[in-house]
Amino acid sequence: MAYIPVDLKLHVNELVLEHQGIRLVGQTTGHGATGDLVRQLNKAPGLTVDPPRTKLRKDGTVDFRLRAVGDSDDRPE
């Protein structure tokens, strides 16, 4: 994915391609990194990222779940 920052430390546990978009589950180095990921994915044409669900871990990393959906104009009929 060209919109994911190359310097972002990201561990992906689950990537599901759905008819409407994608679902991504994983860990980042912190809430700021999760926010960076969402901001960058929102720059992809025709894609809108829902606010992520996050959980701070004891080691300071963050578990996240996010869903990105394609704009209705870009969906096949």
C-alpha cells in the first residue's frame, strides 16, 4: 500500500479485503503512529477510514482495528 508511511513500525495481524473496503488489525508503536496511519490512508483516492479502535498495551505499544471503505461512487454496480 503506497499510502502507508515507510517509516511506520506496523505489525499486521489481520488484513481482510471486503467488497466495500478493507479491515486491518495490528499493532503500532503508539497512538500517534495509529493516527499517522489513518491520516495517510485517508489520502488514498476513493477511500475513507473510520475512526480506529485502539487499546494501549502495558509495553506502550497500541493494538488497533480499523476499517476503510470505498466511496460509493467508486463501487461497482
